Amino acid sequence: MNSIFDNQVWSGNRRYVTPEGDFSHQGLDPDALDLGSVCLMTFSAGLYRRVVEWLPGSVADVEWPYTTTPLQVFTTGNGKRFAVHFPAYGGTRVANSLEQLASCGVRYFFGLGLGGTPQADVQIEDIVLLEGAVRGDGVSRYYAPIEFPAVADFDLTAKLRAKLDARGRAYHVGLSFGIDALYREEERLIALLQELGVLSVDLESSAFLTVGRRLGLHCAWAGVISDRLVGAEQEGNIHPDHVMDTLLRLGDDMVAVITEDL
């Protein structure tokens, strides 16, 4: 599959709209938004609400201008500032949020997400740590040709993996498939992903990893299996409530990396 418009869209640098211009329209200077250098990006509205309710150390000196993509800033026990953010659903919103947060000085991103698995040996509530993603999304083709891989940041992923090991978490390591069309996950696609050994299917990972790397950011993604796409029926539920405890434990692991290793 080729990039749109003969591989030329991604190579342009003369942009009409920029994150800085968008902030200016809101009357804000991105350099004045002290978000810290790290963001925990949640890919569920319900998960975002639970994370910000659970985390201590909320600060009130940051006013994020976009109410549909909420953000709060917290401090760790040793005083490091970091953002928790919900970019809304799908790769397009993820790309926009990465652009905006990068313009505010954020350089490290943990993606905390959900996915369905096509693999018979992966179970609901299992943790998946991504090495990379198959680029089934559309927005990343505006940032890099389709041959450009969606790869997680090695150092950041290694830090998270070490934390999972130290805390005795069981997890799978491998690839996801990022899709834009939730209701187009059909039998032939799932069979192909199963054959390729892809661990999970989600709406954000391929855009998150591709756009992040293209912008020079450090991105790691880990999530929890919420449903299984094995056989003739779907098992489980795409909504996160039934796996929320595991997601929150994984979020705590990410905050520990922020506190101790970044």
C-alpha cells in the first residue's frame, strides 16, 4: 500500500496551521504551560477519569485550553511534574495531541491503552507491551511513508519492562495492529493478523508510535486485552470497566518509571 498522493504529502514542511498558532488563538503561550517532560496518555475516557481520581499530587497552575481532550498535571513524590491526558479516540486525535504536547516541551510519552487480541493463547486482562505496530491507520501516512516502521522507543520500553519484571507482572511482548475503523474488524483481517502473530488490535498504537518517532519523541505503549477476536464470536467488551484494576496497576507501574527512572 502506497502513501497518499504518490508519497509526497508526508515530506512537506510549510504548514498553514501549527500547534503554536493554535495555542496563540487560545491566548496561550505553549512555553508558559509547565507540563513537565513526561505524559501518561490514556486511550479511554473512563480510564482517564479513574487515573486522575486515583493519582495524588494534582497541581492547579495549568489551564489546558481543550475541554474535549482533558489534561491534568501531577507531581511525583520526588517533585517531578508530569501530565495525564486523554486525546479522545483514534489516531487523528493522538497525532494532534502529540503535536500540541511536543510544542509544550513534553518529550516522553507512555501510552496506556486497550486492545482486542486475535491470538488464542492471549487472554482477556493480559498485559501487552509493544515493540511496534502494523500501520493500519490513515493519519500516520501524513507523517512518514508507509515503509517507515511504527517502532516503540527502545530505552523507554526497556525501563517499563524492567519495572514490570521487578513487580512480578506477567505480560506479552510483540506487535499491535492500529486500525481506524472499529466496525471493520472482519474475519479475513483477523485471520491474517493471527497468522502474522499480531497480539492486539486498537485504534491508537500505530499513529502513536509513528507520529511520536517522526516528531523526535520517546514513546512506549502498554495496555490490557479487553476482548478476544478468536473464532466466530467476540469475547469480552471493548470498554475498559471489566479490566480497570489491571489498567490502574499498569498505570502505577508507568508512574513508578516516571518517578524513579526519568
